[in-house]
Amino acid sequence: MRPKRGPQSNDLRPEYAFDHSKAVRGKYYRRFIQEGANVAVLEPDIAAAFRDSAAVNDALRSLLQVSETTRRITRRSGRSRRRSAGDATADAGRGG
């Protein structure tokens, strides 16, 4: 048999009293956004591949570096730009 419990009181100690009517929803939201804090939620299979947030950041920085390098390689240079019909007419007048 279980021992009987004494009467439970719903009263909290005075130091734990909190007036919920004065609470502000999203009080720190603006500061959080201004500081540039953001949260990305990873799928469980992706999260399992990384030991901590620093490892995720390193992987993303590496991906960005590869992406930037690839973009520079595939970007056309300014000299190989195709000339428009207006450019060809102007060159013909110069004898070029």
C-alpha cells in the first residue's frame, strides 16, 4: 500500500511569485535579430553527422568557398562578351 500524501498547496513561495499580466511576448526578439542571431534546425540524419555547431559552421564555410571558386571559374571574363549589333556598327565606322 502507498503511504498517503499530505494536502498539497498550490501556493508558491513569495520569491517565486510572477505576475504574468506584465509579461511581454517576444521581449528579446528585436535584440536577437539585431545581433544577427539565427537558428537553423537540422534534420536528425544531418545532425548525426556533426559533433557540434562549430563543425557545422566549418562545413558550411568550406561549401561556400568551393561555391565561390566554382563561380569564378565558370564566370565569363569581360573580354569574351558578345558584341551587340550597336557595337558592330560603331566598330565598322572606325575601320575595325
